[in-house]
Amino acid sequence: MAGPVSGQRAVMRRRQNAFRWAVVTVALLFFGAPLFGMLEFTTRDASGHRTAATWSQLADLGTISQRYPDLSAGLVASLWLAVLTVVMMLVLLVPTMTWVRLRLPGLSRTVEFLCLLPLTVPAIVLVVGLTPVYAWVTYLLNGSAVWLCFAYVVLVLPYAYRALDAGLRAIDVRTLSEAARSLGAGWGTVMARVILPNLRTAVLSAAFLTVALTLGEFTIANLFSRTNLQVAMYLLGKSDAQISVAVGLAALLFAIAILFAMSFVGGQRDTVSPLSRLRRHRQEPT
Amino acid sequence: MTTAPTTYAPTTSGGQRGVAVELTGLRRSYGPVRALDDLTLRLAPGELVALLGPSGCGKTTALRCLAGLEDPDGGRIEVDGKDLTRVPTNRRDLGMVFQAYSLFPHMTARQNVEFGLQLRRQPGERRRARAAAMLDLVGLSSQADRFAHQLSGGQQQRVALARALAIEPQVLLLDEPLSALDAKVRVQLRDEIRRIQLEVGTTTLFVTHDQEEALAVADRVGVMRSGRLEQIAAPQELYSRPVNDFVADFVGVTNRLPGHAHGHAAAVMDADVPLLSGSATSGAVTVLVRPEHLAVRPDAAGGAEVLSVSFLGAHARVVAQVTGGPKVFVQVPSRAVADFSPGQRVTVTPVGEPALAVAREEA
Amino acid sequence: MVPFFAYVTVFLLIPALVVVIGAFVSGGRPTLGNIRALGQPAVTSALWHSVVLSAVTAVVGAVLGAVLAYAVSTASPRGVLKRFLTSLCGVLAQFGGVTLAFAFLATFGATGFLTRALATVGVQSGGGLWLYEWDKGLMLVYLYFQVPLMLIVFLPAVEGLRPQWREATETLGGSTALYWRRVGGPILLPSFIGALLLLFTNAFSAYATAAALVSQGSPLLPLQIGGTFTSEVILGRENVGKAMALAMVVVVALVMTAYAVLDRRASRWLVR
């Protein structure tokens, strides 16, 4: 018998691997260069030597808030904004979407349309339209940056809607709630003990998207002249660029790390085999 | 067995255009796992051979090696006397039907069937006629202009079959074509596959994990385990004369009864059972007895107690616990259902059909 | 139910009405003057620049992103490479604005490390001033979020290609090239065009990056709109801003509608 057959498939696979590594390497160089540029810039001193001064300063939160009060104020404002936006988004969307599925399926197109509408409204346009509304917000509340959360909820509406919709699609809300009600649960219990626990992953990813968008938002805050993290970084960038760039890089790396970690946690849906899905969805008319 | 296999006329005469297929000493490993361990298999011209086995037994690997979609580590693949081992898939002249989802979604059923003919540069007129004839053969003429997503799972598999056969391949490969379908459609389509295969006479390799399906359609069934062929035989022979307990267990339902072998027979439950060749001939053995080869009768002093009785249409099944022994399944005529009820004492005895005995490891 | 609709009315529908009505009102009186003002050279050239910038970065980003998506799709599905690249791109796709501008200044700016590295090998890149121009630097900067966005949007489509389609093509006698031309390519085309349109609107709507990078003039439509806020208010300029905003919404809405149509077709083909 002849030796091992070096087959067509092996050749094909080798070619595919080479192609993949070539493309990925080029992509990583392109994606990596500006990030490296930031790192290089923040570890440079006036005479061009390497120094970790900027980063050690960044690690020392006490001095930061003393020396760069605007930056820490912006950070605090952005964190508040993230929390408020997530809470408002969930309070507005989860009950509405669940209720529409359970009792008012006729409204589902309307809700979907409204939630996806902001996709066609660029942030800059939203600023134009929100100007009179925010005049009232300032009059009724005050001019604090945290009230930007009203605009941010609109901004994240499409993304949060999609994440939650995917979660609701994966479970049979109607059967679950009917089962719970038949066992004697009230609507409150149904929401808190049955629907929400099953939506955990969807709620988590909607919240993550919201936080990411909120922390990165610049347009609205800048044009309404309110200081959030991005605006503070922008303003500081004009006087002390290094610390500003360092904060930006740190935030970016943090976001990548979080998303990377989350990719190992989620994704139980993939374990549903394609076969069982096929059986469920294709009814034979015979 | 719940469904009697449909019997067909022997087919070797029907295959005017069938060719012989020979797999010799095929080997294939995935890391430490041997998917194919020196597999040798011959298909006569026009024959339909089913490869049967649990998942991971290597049956799909064998089919994919024959298709050229998988490289064997060693061995030889011959079709019609020509060595195809190193020939790429697209020059092997095969028709293949996949488990599911193989129709091109951007083409209609007709365009799917015509695709292979276009690649062979067949003129438009002939191509259309051929596609129409193939869709007619699978009974889908009226759905020719539908897209895959407008067809049911069963209809999609019919189109896939028409597409595979349209190019008049030398060999037809069926890779679990029915396993994604509902039970009723599965039975209907498997009979149809057999009818069409007999009509066109193409040599066919059919891979399945469903023993009933294999027994129903194949001229011969090969049972595989860990990359090896355990037994290959006509369905009736495989069922009545399994060569080992793996085959006996995998094909049909089997009772494992303790007995004592003495020569060409074994004493089982106070009766003598003739043993098939290949059986252990002495000492403590486990005798593999089919449910229809046991008899059960009410007997207040009997050595077994009825656990349950189930009516299955054409016949019925009594499950009984032998005191101090195994649980046994007995097939009885359906009118006998009324004679038994749970808790009743009965006597179970073999009727004396030949059975396989394997040496029993005493605890 | 009620809070949702009340909220959407106040913070989405009213602003929309403000823009639409404001575009046709000046000094409390209905007028077409704002719409006519869109014909001013500054506005038309800004619109033109925005369209060109968005179109070029959408096409280039879509092609590069599609190649990257295919390369990633051939990696093992639960492997670290794929997880890492999708997470990286997930962040970079949303990574606009200030940090992005900083990153490119630190790389290609006057003292950026690549500018210096190139200078040592004798290549002068003009002190990094090209970075601030909308048809040079800004295009490169926009690609930095367009390519990742393409990966995120297009990867599911590439992964929706079933191996059976390729294998069926092969058993029917087709080569790899033929597979891409007759099967893989046509199946992916609607998803590709849809993703390209999404990239277009993404670049077209982007304000923050350009605002952080371009400090002189307002070469892009979003910057023009932003300008109506920050500059000294010339009488009636505010409502011209609303007319520009309306024009922007019209463009984005048209493109998004086309996207929705294509996406529906693609999802029918690639049953997930």
C-alpha cells in the first residue's frame, strides 16, 4: 500500500490558514498602530525618553481629582450618566416589550418602529431637535450634565431594543407567563421571577451597549456645553494632552477586555444544535 | 422491530448503468481517534449499500472519503476500475445528498437542478428538459419555481436528490438524507428514494444511524463500529444471523438472557436454544434472543411477573421480570393483550429459533 | 406602556417635529427660505464632501472588512483568535470621537511615532498636516471604525454560508472559483450591499471624530450643523441648521430603508 495520501483537502486547508494569518496580521497592524501610538505618546517625557510618570499619575486617583478637577468631574458625570441611562432604558423598555408580546401584539410594529427610528436620526440632528426640549429640562431641573441621560436613552434605544428583542425571541414569553399564572403568580411575580431571570443575558448585553455608548458620547454633550468624560478629555487635550490620551487609551483597553471576557460567558444559545432548531421551525405540510 | 421492512426485488439486474465501487484498506485518524480503521468495502454495480452505526463510528467519514471531501490517510478508492484516491471532488462524477440545507438559497428548485448540468455545458434545451424530467421523477414539477425557503424539509430533500441525479453520476451518495425530517415524511421519502434508485440503477452508498431505515432500503447493510465494518449482509441475514452482540444489539430489539452452552445449543430458561455459528460453545453465556422468539403464557406458578403490556397495532409487547433474572421483552399477537395484566405470574420460554450466544463474564 | 410612549413623544417625536417644522419656519413665519439656503455654496460643498467621504470609506471599509470577516470565519469558531478579533472590532466600531482623534495624532501627527519613524528612513509626511484634511486624513481615520463595523455586521452573513453549499458545488463539478462566482458571491451580495449602506450612514452621521480633529472650517455637513450652534448666531442661521438636519435625516432614512429591504432578503436566504 502506498504511504499516506497528501490530499487536496490538506493543501486547501494550508492555503486557507496562510491566507487567514496574512489578513489577520495586516488587520492587527492597522488596528494596533494608533493604539501603540497612544501608548508611545503617553510614555514620553519632554526630552524624548521613556517614562511611566503619566500612568503612575493616572493610577493615583487622589491627585487626579486635585490637579485635573474637570477630568474627574467629567468622569463622575459620565459614570452617573451610564447608571441613569441603563436604569431608565430598562424601566422603559423591558415592561413595554414584554407587555406588547403578551397582550398587545398589534402594537409591536409601532414599538419596533419607534425604537429603531433613532437609527435614522444622527446625534447631531438630535441635538438640533432637542434644543427646545433641553431648555425646558434646564428650567425645570437644572443645567447639570447628568440630565443628558434623557437624550442618551433615545440614542441607545435601537441597540438596546435589538438586544432585548433577541432575548425575548429566544424564550416563549407567553407560555412561560401562562405557566406561572396557572401556578398562581401575579403579574409582578411573573416579571420579577420568571421573565427577567430568563432575559438575564439580553439585559446584560443591552446594558453593556448602553454603558459603552454613554461613556463614549461626545456630540450631544459638547454641543449642549455640558462636561462629560469625552468633553473633559477634549478640553484637557488642548493643555495637557498626555494625561488625556492616557485616559482614552485606558478606557478603550478596559472596554476591549470586558467584551473579550464576556465572549467567554455568553453564547449558550449556540449550543442548541442546528438540527433541533430545524425540527422546531419546519413544520411538514405533507 | 415496529415496522416490517418493505421487501423489494433483488436489484443487481436492474442496474444497467451502475458501476462497481471499491474502498480498500481506508484509514483516517483525527488526532488519536481512528475514524476509519482499515475499511474495505465493495459495492456491486447498481447496488444500494447502507452504512449503519452509532455516531462517531466512521460511516460519514467513509462516505466523505469516497466523495473526496475528506482525505484518507491511506488506502485506495476505485470507481468503475479507476483509481480516484487523488482525484479532486469536482472531477469525481458524483451525486451527493446532504443531511439538510444543501439547496442553493438564491436559486429556484429548477435552477438548483440545472446547476450541475450548466457546469457540464449542456445546451439550454436539453438542460431544461432534463431538469423537468428529474423534478417530475421526485414529484415536484409543480414547485419548480420555488426557492428553498418556500419548500418544506421533505421537498427540499427531494430537490436535492433530483439535483444529484440530474448529472447522471456514476455513484450516488446519501449522507443521512432523512434524519432532519419528521417521522412520517421520513418513511415516505425513504421508500421513494429506493424506488428512484431502482429506476435509475445508480450504485448508491447510504449513510444512516437509523437501523429501521437501513434495513428498509438497502440491498446490503454494513454495521460499523470504531472505524471498522463489523458485519455486512442482506437485511434479513443481518437481523437473523448477527455475527456478534454489537450487531445484534444495534439492529432490532434483543433480550440478553443468561444460559449455559453445551455444544451447538444452550440451556436458557428451561429450554434448549440452537446456537448460531460464531457463538460461544461452552460455559456460562449470554444468549441474545429476539422478542418474537420468546413465548409467554399465564401460569400462576410461573417464574416471571408481568410489568407492563403495550398494544402496538399489528402486535403487542409484554414486559416481564424474571424472578432473580433479567427483564424480558416478549412479542405477542395483538389479540392476546387481554390475556395479560401487570402483576400476573407468567412463564416465559424461548421458542427454539437459533440465536447468538456470547461468553458471560461472571461477577 | 404609557411611560414609554410619553417618553418617546417628548424626547424623540417632539425633537423630530422641531426639526421638520423649524426647517420651514423663519422668524415665526412659514417660509421656504431655509430650504433655499441649502443651495449656498458652503452647504452644498459640505454635503458633497460628506457624501464623498462616506461613500469612499464605506466602499473601502466594506471591501477590507469583508475580506477580514472571511478570514476570521475560517478560524475555529470557539477559538481565541475569533473571540479576540470580534471583541476588538466591537469596541473599535463604536470608537469615534476624541480618543480616536488623539490616537491618530499620536501616530501620524507632527510628533507621532510613525511620522518620526518614516522621517528616519527619509520619508517626509508633511508634518502630519494631511491628517486634518477631510479627503486624506479623515478618510484614514474613518476607516479605523468602518472596517471593524463591517466585520461585526458582515461576519454573521459569512458564517451563514453553509459548508454544504460548497461541497454540493464540488460534487456537481464546480471549482472553488466557480463556487464564489455562482454560489457564495451571489448569496452574500445582499448582505454585503446592506452592510455597505450601513457603513455609509455611519460615516455620514459621524460628528465627534471630525469635530475633534478638524479645527478650521466646516468641510462636512455635520460640522456645518454644529457650527450653527457654536458660532455667533447670524439671524435665521439656526433654522438653516434645521433644514440641513432635515436634509441629513432624509439621506439617512432613504439609505436605511434600502438597508432594511436588503437585510430582509439576506435573512431569508441565510436561515439562522
